[in-house]
Amino acid sequence: MRNMKNYKLSNFCHIYKIKSKVILYHSLLLKEVYSKKMIIKILRDLKSRNGNININDIIKKYHNNKFVKKTIKELIKNKLLIPSNYNENDLLNNMRKKILNSKPTIHTMYLIPTNDCNFRCKYCHIENFQLSNKSLEMSEETAKKAIDLFARLAKLAKSQKKYKIIFYGGEPLLKWDIVKNSIPYARLKEKEGVFGKKGLQIVIVTNGSLLTDDMAKFFKKFGISVGVSLDGNKKQNDSMRIYKSGKGTWKDVVRAINILKNYDIKTAISCTIHSKNVNILPKVGKYFCEKFKIESISFNLLKGISKKHPSYVSYPRATKKLLETFEVLRKEGIYEDRIMRKIISFVEEVPLLNDCLAASGKQIAVSPNGDIGPCHVALLRNDFIIGNLKDKGLIKKILSVDTWKKWRMNSPIFFEECKNCEALGICGGGCPYDAYLTNKIFPSVDYNFCSHSKIVLDWMIKDLLKIATGNDNG
């Protein structure tokens, strides 16, 4: 190691001590170096010199120890040790500029045929935060205009990703005529080639209660994927997911899932974590696998719920149980999306700067009256609405960098209080709308999400170490 400059420890370096191992982790670049406890002494030496140390001096101090030399090389390679004159704010500022200046590429559209629902789930945020009790229903003309808009946006974006239309609600099957007439129209647009080589995925997110055999046949014909909401067995589900009458919904939802499976339709279950299922969440995951032979499960963390609400469960508690469940599902070959996207970011060393597609300028949502917002919950507030399908110059506004600036600034890399957090690069910032509801400021930190990201990161580092060493003992 000749002509070595003076070096300092990166401000983004975080140290994990796990039994006999020490892991040094770069929270922004997602680089890690696995080492022995001896490295702690070296790190103390580095810190004691206030970031002004010649690496050769350290090597000499440890008598040219091969382990020391190898470790220092690894630390420099992974930017955990950096030149003393290097300003790491430059790295952060470059990332910020890239986020703010990148052109929006819309590849996902939520289409909301109605804001009405035949369920009255006790934790539903639409029910809790709706600004008006007025029921809205989408016309066929509005639905087709929305698809036309999405097709034009796709043609301009030329994204390499698969495009996606998600029918959402409310309960979309309450407006089956709109869904039934919109899907063939969207498939015609796909045949025109506007959605690129990977084509268009169409998804229905439903509570399942209105699903029929004829609907399932239609879904099969047009290659539709379906997501069904279910919170566990009868007792767990019916404690929260009920009809307007107060009657439980489990029986009807299970009937719907069985119909979908009978027609070999790609089906996923969406499960909300709440007080009545959190303690047995791994069993809930196992139950879904065994009963429905399901291919995909996603778990949702409750948002905007008071601690006094009967469904409330803290993020740390929910996250720990979610990770236990992830381990169970992984053995079955099922990978839950919420955890998996952090794992992909971590393993591929690509920072997850926005956990939400809305916050990265990659999706829009269209309300029953044609209003357009970054996501379905943002449509609840007039000040978050981008425009309406009737507006002139709508595409230009949607694709304007300025339209998405505040949403993109919900990334943790824009907040001073997040700079020193170990989960900076895998957090993504949680839900911008939830942060707004809590803090009454936009953009702002989704503090509820902080514990979730930190717990997941800690688990990932330990899990990767376990895989690397081939045992549970570190």
C-alpha cells in the first residue's frame, strides 16, 4: 500500500456486532464488509485521529498483519474509508439532484370505478379520512379517457418495465359494467403496441364478495390478475372485515378465492396486520399457503389509526411478526413484496430512495369523476390533485418535474434527521400521505415507518451473515 492518502471513516458507516463477527455497513451505498472483532481496535485508532490518519501508519502499528491490510483494502473499496478531504455531502447532493431532475415515467395507473364499498372494515383509511360522504361512480366515457391518457403516457415514457392498470376502490366490482367494458378497451390499446414489448398487466383488487363464475371466466379470457383482501381465518378476518350490516365476510371471500383458483387465475391475498391477527401472523401465512395454495401474499401495515383504536398495533410489533412470517413463507417459495423490495435493494446495492411509486413519479390514480392524483389516498384531498381528465395540457402537467417535486422530497435523503440513520438507503420513506396526516406538513418524515425500516435492516444483515456462514451462530 504505497502513497496512501490520509483517510477517515465515512459518516455513513454503521457498525454491527453479531457474536464473533463485526459488520461495517454503508447506509447510503448499501455496501458491507464482514470482519472480526479485531477491527474494533482499528476503528478506534481511526476515530481518535479525527479523520486525519495515514493508512500505512495503521498497518505498521499492527506489524503488517495480513488481516488488517485486507480489511483496510475492503473498507476503502466499499467507501467505508474515504480520503480525508472528500466531502460526502457531494454524494448526497448528487443523489438529490438525480431524484428531483429525473423525468417522470408513469407505468402504473390506479383506476377507481367507485369510492363506495359494501364492506365497513373497522380500520379502513378511506372511511376514516374521507372528506365527503358523497358516493362517486365512474362513467364508461371517463374510464376510456383514463385508459387513453395512460396509453399516451406509456408511449411517451417508453419504459422497459411492464405497464400496469389496477382497478381499485372502494369496491371495483360494484361497478362491474365499467370494469367489464374497460378491460377489452385496454387490451385493444395493448395490441396497438403502446405498452411496449412487456405489455400491459391488469389487476383487480377486490374484497371478493361480489365475484361470480362469469366474472372469473371473463378474467381468464383477458388475462387478469386478482388481489383479494383476507385477514386470516374466520375469527381473525371477521373481527375487522365486516359488511355494513355487521355480518362477517370470511365465508364469501373464501368462496371467491376458490372460484378464482378453479379457473386457474393468478390470485394474490392482501392481508392487513391488526391487533387480532398480529400475534399469530406466521400461522396466518401458513394458513393461506395450505388452504389456498396461493402464489403471492402481501401484508399491509395499518396507517392513520389511533393507538386507542381496537385494531391498532405498533409498527415494531407488526414488523417483527411480519419478518417471522416472511421466514415461514420463504420456505414455501413465497416472497412477500413489502420485505422483498427491501431485500432486493440491499442485495443488489441499489438504494431504495422512494418506497412508494407515487413519491417517485411513476404512477397516477384516477378518481370516479376524472380527478388525477399521485395515489388513491391523495385523491381524498383537493390540494394533492394534479388535474382532471377534462383539463387541457394535462399530459404536460403530469410529466412536469415540478408536479412531483414535493412528493419526491419525501425520500429520507432530503431530511436532515435521516442522514445519520442506519436504514437511510433501504427505507424509502414510507407513505408520504400518512406522514402528512401525522405531521400536517408536506413533505415530512413518516416517523411511524422509521422503526419498521431499522428492524428490517437489522434482520437482513443478520440473515445475510447466516447465509454467508452457513449457520446461526455467526
